[in-house]
Amino acid sequence: MSFWKTLKVAWEGLMMNKVRSFLTTLGVIIGVAAVIMMLAISAGAEADIADQINALGANLIMVMSSMQRMGPGMGGSSASLTYSDLPVIRDNIKGINGVSAEQNTSQDVKGGGTTLSDIAIVGTTSGFVDVHGYEVAQGRFVTDQDNDRANKVAVLGYDVAQELFGDTNPVGQSVTLGTVKCTIVGVMEEKGVVGTTDYDNRIYVPITLVFKKFVNSRFGGTNLRVVYVSAESKEVMDDVMSQLNTLLMQILDTDASAPGFTMTTQDSIIDMRASTTETFRNLLSWVAAVSLVVGGIGIMNIMLVSVTERTREIGLRQALGARPRDVQLQFLMEAVVLSLLGGLVGIIAGVGGSWLFNEFGSMRTVLVTTSIPLSFGAAAAVGIFFGYYPATQAAKLDPIVALRHE
């Protein structure tokens, strides 16, 4: 019997009971849709992590001091980066856009007749805008001169400016941070929330002002916890890190055995976070795989029932000249057709579900195109694997016994 004729006979056999055939494919549909959607959710989570980290600025290298000055009697080491080290880094490292550092605190803020509680105050440097790609909408940003003199100036985040002064231009007006009265010199453009940081709900001041007015000199003093260095491109990242490594050991008077600092790039953070989501992705993939296996078991169960119900038909076909191989191929074809139809519908459901999640849900999804042929191939494999046994059982029936079956 030709392939196409066998396929036609198999199709007619499935259409004899349309509802049962559809219900049998549900397991495969759910499994295939689950594979596509689970991988899309996982890829969306990874993309969110990458976007959040990259939103901090392009090609960032984060230098973290591992040896901080401590208070009396608390031990520690004197090796640590300070504000005065930033110009040295900026002037001696080639291939960078800028250097910046931050020192955070929180204070109640008064201005424009309004009081806001626990607003993030970020002490920073003039390189902040270049390093983080964050522009000023009105006025100017903190300058080197502001830091050299610890000037009492402030740059408002977008939301803070709106809450304190509404549509009025706040540049030139005063704002009180805790007990420190500052002159507003600028307002940042709207940036929104990146990760867990609301950039629009912050106030930027000279980092030396934070050290002078808000930080207890006995606990860290003017030591910098993190220094941000922005490389000109990804291509020069390795060279910049090599230069930094040499220069920082000179500044801190340390050596390679105990450099006193660590360097981290955005890519390394993304890779670290991705390794965390990989476990989540593998778990989801196993859940989806179990759904496919359950669907395959359903196909095998129904095919065994079908063989029992159609025993007389099998005997009649064999009496009319059908070979055991033809019978086996017919039932195997039925199982494969069921699984492939389920796979096709599952692909449509998975792609559609991923789109709906992304458009209307709170969870971002990114369709992984390789998941489509992967899941469809898995559906075909399920049909062949779980259809083989019932097809073999049908082929083994004795035609005389089969014809006597009631």
C-alpha cells in the first residue's frame, strides 16, 4: 500500500470519532504550548535583567573597594579609593567616556511649600551624566568646582521637581535636604524606574557635600564604595580593565596577590543573573516535557482502545491482502497524525499565549524561535514513540481470530 493511501486510511480512521481524536491531542497541545510559553517567559526575564543593567549606562566597569577604612578599634586597612583618586583615573586611563562615584543617603526634603519624606540623596560627580547616559532637562548638573568646594547645590529628579514645584521652573530656588539648604541648579530628564531604582525620585548633590554633611566620618569617611568607569566601546573594555588594574594597584599601593579592589562589568552581572534564571528555565522545560509525555501516554491509551475496537476491521483488511506491515503503518500513522496536529495547534497556542502575556500581562515574554521546531519535533517523536506499541499490537493480530472477534 502506498504512503498516501495509508495516510488517507489513517485519516479516515481518526475522523470516525472526531471528539475523541481532539481530546487525545489536548495533551500534546498543552505540552507544545507550554514549551514555547515557558521558554518565552524565561527569555523575557533574562531580557529584563539585561535591560535593567544596561540602562545604568553603556559599557560600565564597576570598581569596588574590598578594603575600607574603618573606625577606631574596628580593624581594616587604609587601602581605599577616595574622591581625589577620580581625576587620576580620568586623566590616565585611555578609551573611556567618564568616571563617576556615588554616595547615597536619604533625607526629608522641603521646597516650594511642600515636604517629602525619605527622599534618596545621591552624592555624585560631574561624570555621572556621561557614565550613565542620563541628561539634564533644565539648568546644569553638578560640576567639578561644586565638588572641590562642597557647594550646597542640588539637581532634582523629574518627579521630585514636579511634586515640590509643579510646572514652575525650580532652577534658582532653594530646597532643604534634612537641615542643609541648597540652591537648585538643574532638573533631570524623566527616566523612570530601572530595576528597583526610581531615578526620577532622587536628588543629586556634590559627593563631597554628602561626605561633609551627611556621612559619619568615623564609618568610612570619604572612602568610595563603588567607582563607575564607562568605556568608549565593548571592544576596548579589556584594555581599559587592564589599564585600571595597573593604575589602581599603584594608587592603593597594593599588588596582584591582594589588590584591594574588584572589577565587575555589566556582562558579568548579566551572566551571573542569567545562571540564576537558567535553573528556573530548566524547571519550566521539565514541566513542559512532562506535559508532552502525558499527552503521549494519552495517545498510546486511545490507540490501544482503537485497536481493540477495530479488531474485526483489521482481520478483514488482512484477509483482503493487507500485510502486517501495512496494518502497523496505518496505526502508527494515526498516532503521528494526532501528535502532529496537536503540535501544530500547540504552536499556535504557544505563540499566541506568549504575545498575550507580553501585551496584556505583567510578565515580559520574548519568543524563542528555536522553540517552535524543537516543540514540533518533540510532538512528532512522542507520536512515533507512543504509537509504535499499539501499531505493533495491531500488526500481530491473527486474521482468522480477528474476523471471529465480535
